[in-house]
Amino acid sequence: MTCRFAFAVILLAGTAPVAVSAQRAAPAGQEAWRDTRAPAVERARALVKAMTREEKLAYVHGLFPPMTRERHADMIPSAGYVPGVPRLGIPTLRESDASLGVANQIEQRKGDTATALPSSLATAASFDPAIAYAGGRMIGAEARAKTFNVLLAGGVNLTRDAWNGRNFEYLGEDPLLAGMLAGESIRGVESNHIVSTVKHYALNAQETGRNILDARIDEKALRESDLLAFKIAIDGGRPGSVMCAYNKVNGDYACENRFLLTDVLRGEWRYPGFVMSDWGGVHSTEKAALAGLDQESGQELDKRIFFGQPLADAITAGRVPEARLDEMVERILTGVIASGLYDDPTPATAQPIDYAAHADVAQRTAEAGIVLLKNDRDVLPLAARAKRIVVIGGHADVGVLSGGGSSQVRSVGGVPIEIPLKKGAAASFARITYHNSSPLRAIRALAPGAQVQFVDGRDPAAAAAAARSADVAIVFATQWQTEAQDAPSLSLPDGQDALIAAVAKANPRSVVVLETGGPVLMPWVGEVAGIVQAWYPGQRGGEAIARVLFGQVDASGRLPISFPRSIDQLPRPRPVLPAGVIALTDASSNAGVVDTGDLAPFPVDYREGAEVGYRWYAARSDRPLFPFGYGLSYTRFRFGKARFTGGANPAVEVAVTNSGARAGVVVPQLYLTGEGQGTPRLAGFQRLVLAPGETRRVTIAADSRIMARWTAGKGWAIAPGGYRLSLGTSAEQVVASGAVTVASEAQSQSD
């Protein structure tokens, strides 16, 4: 079906209804499930009682429209479709990938475009929950206008390996930062009365062999790292659904892992919504159902349909209790009702969208997330006196790079470059795609009196010759990454390191702008004057980069992920499949479906445990090239004397002054250590925008979920006693430290 969408606004106000615990009878003559005063779980339970077994079975497995033989009048090409029950008002679920916008990867829906946010690492680099919320709210509004009501968003897998092809979709290496921003993004999505997921639960930390690997990690370490990030995201966002991952975790597939789905998610966290599988992530009927999986997604991508007739047969035979089917449907409906979708269904036909206003959201996100890594001799911001500027490489004349896979958005404005893949696990559903936002065009617009030359960078000697006569040379360097494949190297591809070195030798005022999916090695770091990390900057990325380069906005991003000096510093080598193990891919899908029955185990040992990212460096007394939390500004800041307090609510209070001549952004960060507490952990942060000369006194409290530690047999607790709090501008740059005593009455929020 071809969809056409007009250009006008649809931003829906309101938040999802909050469940209450008191029992209330439905008004006379009204079905109990329509009583909006009742808790979502009670309304869901009433609906389940009114459904037939056939209706229940139909709601626990979904179709993959590109492959299914079933056809429905309201089905459109997308990620998933689950028929509803019109007689009870139970909505059909129309699902879309939506990490960075409403996805339409290989233009299944001809002519359908959407607003493309920058990569999630850019959102994380903002250190700003409001930015994350605005992005989620925007995506949710567009999804609703396009008639989608379940978004496969909310990626919160921690960055454990720099090579991971999906790092750009996630929010970095720290559980507090990633969890908080994921929660705000989810909350923004669901403010439109549609369902958001949080994904991929858990330890989907690499793409190589993702559907056959066994992620092995100590339980305490798992709880204090990746599971903590999920818990914080669920606390903040209250997503209607959790999506389980492809991989195994400590021996069991994530989508049939009782420890993850029942013991932790249901038993300890009391999560009320539903668990959906990733597409192609189901391997059984009875084990998955009894472990806690509620819905099989994209059933055509599994080896067989496990939650259709096989589930019906298992219930009839007594191998799966009838009550378990009721529970599965109840949880799905709880997510649907709590999100507001049941009472405020999505429109039957597409609605107008204000794409211009939404593009502003994308641009603000990019500007807030661009990180200035180096600025020798104040080469940036570019001064008005720069009359000869040469822009080199990265296809900067036509657009900015985006990441590949299920998160790919076909952005408003068109696609100037789109290169199909000829081989590899991602070839069936990923293309190397650029958004139509030219940095060259934006730079020329901001420097109308300058001569701005473009050189494609294919010939380093020609680029160096052009740079030699310029006031400043700006090299755009790119590294494309995608779902289903890990990066083959952390070095920039296609000879770009040699290009940068040649340009830097020719012109000491050389600046490198990186459009990458994560950290890259920088053998030329000492040779260039400036380095700007722009990530994949989204559909207004060219404009955002230019505004940062010229100082129309401050360089305000901070790294949500550490950049290594060399690969020897990392916990593991680049992931490769063991000899004899072959990951079979389904050429028509994005899941990389395999029959794992005859394959040998493929273990991945996370020996760093909870010491992820900057904590790994600290544990080894090592230093990365650029640390977590790092980023420069175009102005200067002065910190007053910090006052650290303990007791039941440990915190730091400090006055921060912008001592420079222009407005700027500073991100004070609070780190926690203590006797027997291991390496420093980010416990709080705040993004401040200060005018020239402005002083603001701020208090940053230590998050109790970060202070708590987990002990087998005892659970979570905050140990009373001595701790050290450090105030810094990165994980390594300490402004002040203080010893505090934490009282025994300090309470953990991790329970």
C-alpha cells in the first residue's frame, strides 16, 4: 500500500493514564473494561474474560507484513501487524521500527518519509533528558499520524564493545545516563497514547553471531550494569512492552530466559506490561511461554510459528496452562490500556504532519550532541575573517551519513546517496544512506563573503594542495555502521587516515569532523588543530554542524562513550565467529534467522563484568584517548567551593560561573566511590546553559539506584559508612572531591 502524507502538525498532548490500586465497580450498564477510572490491569483482566480462546491465541503472535501470506485491509508494509478484536474495542497493533524516527528502511512504503533524528549516541551526548523526551515525543507523533501504534524503540543496551554495529542506536556505556535518557524518550513516545518498547533485553552487545551467541556474565555484574540500565529506563518511561533479545544469556535464549523474564522483570521489578520477542528471536513454544514471553513477533521470521497452533496444542494437552494464555493476553492489554491507546485509538487514515517543526527537533538534538574534542589555538569557532575555506571529503557537498538497519529512516528531503550492499548479513535490508543536508551548503550560507571550495578527498595530494592555500581546512570523515554486522575495524575506512594526515601537514589550521557510529582510532590526533564528533547527525545534520563550527551555538555535547587510544585497551578483540560456526542469514529478513539445533555453543565472556566503559579504564589504571563525559566549550567556566553532604541523601552543592564572553553549556557530573565499592560510578549530572558572567548554584544528588549494590540472597542495599564523592567535568577531570558518611536510613530504589 502506498501512503501519502500532507504537511501539517499533529502533536498530541497528554500522558498515559496512571493505574490506581483501589477496586471500583464499572458504572451501571457499562462493560468493566471501559471504566477509565479503574487500573489498567483490572480493565485488561475484564477484557480477557470476554474474549474467546481463538481471539486470545490470535493476539499472542504477530505477522511480518513483507513476508506474510495473510492479507488485511488495514495492513501496510511495516515491521509487524497483530489483528485486533473490534467487537471489544481491542486495537489492531501496527508496529514500526522507530529508534531514530518512523523507519521505512528500503522504502517498503513508496514515497513515505519521516523526520530522522541523529543517532542515539548524539542524544546521549546531550546529557539532557529534555532533548530525549522531545525526540521521543516527535517520533511518537509522526507514528500516530501514520497510523502506527506500537514503536520498536527505547534501545538501552550498554556499549561493551566499540565494534558493535548498533552502538549508534544505543545511549552509551553508563547505566544511569543510558537508562534516564531511554526512559525520557519512551515517555515522550507514549505521551501520544501509543505503546513503546524498551529493548533489547538483555546483553545484545554485538551483532556478530547475535542469534547464536551465549552472553556469559556473573549475576551481580549483570544486575549492576545492563539490567540496572533497563530498570532505570522502565522506572522513568513505563513502556508498554519489553522486547527480548536474540542472544542467549548464561545458557538460555533471552526470549525463553526465566531468570530475565520472570524472576527479575516480573518478580522483582513488578513490571505489568508485555514481553514481545525480537523478530526471529523465538526458538520454542512451551519453554518460551512458561519462561515469560507473551507475544511472538514477526512470526514468519522464526523457524516455525511457535505461538499459533503449537501453543493451542500445548494448552489442550496441559503442557501450558490455560491460565498462562490468559496472563499473556492480559499483559499485552495492560500495556495497550496503560499507554492510552485503548481509549484513544490511532486514526484509521494518515493525518497531516508538520515536518518543518519536527526537523527543528532533529536539529536541536544534533546541536546539543555534537562534541568538540580538540580545539588547539582556538581554531574554532570559525571567525568571520576566514575568507578561504576548503571542505574536504565525506560527501559533505550533498549530505550527512546515517546508520543502517532497522532504524534507518527515509528522511524528508530525499536521499542524495543510497548504496545497496552486495554481500554481508545486512545486505537484504540495509543500504549506505545519506540524508539530504549538505554541510558544504550550510557553511556557505553562514559565510557568504568567503570563498568555500569543495574537494572530494579521493586524492590526498590534491586535497593537501587545496588545503595549503586556505585559511582553514575542514575534513569530513565517515565510518558507516549497521545492524547485523559489526565494524570490521576501528580505523577510518577508505584511506581517510592518510587523507587527514596529508591535509594536516599542509595546513596547521585543519579541523576533522567525524560522522561515525562510535569511537574510531585517531593516529593523526596530534597533527590536527580541531576535532568535532558529529555522530550520525540526522536530517538537519549539515545545518547543525555548520552552526557549531561557526559558534552560532556552543559546542555542548559530552561523550557518552570512551574513545580508546588503541584496541589493546579494550576488554575483548573484535568479535569473530569461532571456526566451524556459520551464522546463516535469511536473505528476505533482517533477523539473521538460524536453526541453532546443530551448532556448537558460541560463548562471549564479559570478563569486565559491571566495569563497563570508563570503569574498565579506571579498574586498570588506564587512560583512554578521550574519556566518558568529556567535551570542550567555546567559553570558560569556574566552579566555586563544592559542598559535599552525606546522610540519607548524599549530594554536592556548588556554584558554577560562566567566566567567558559568550553563552555556553557546562555539564557537572557527580561520581561515587567508597570502601569496597569498586571503580567510580556516575551518580548524577546536570546540563546548565549559562549566559556570560552568570553564576548558578546547583545541587546534584547521588542516585540511590547507583549507590545500591546487589548481594546474592540479600538483594539490593546501600551500605552505610564512608564514601567519596567527586565532582567532575568528565570521568577523569575532577573539580573537587569530598568524603561523606552515608546513613543507614538511606534507601535503595532498585527494589
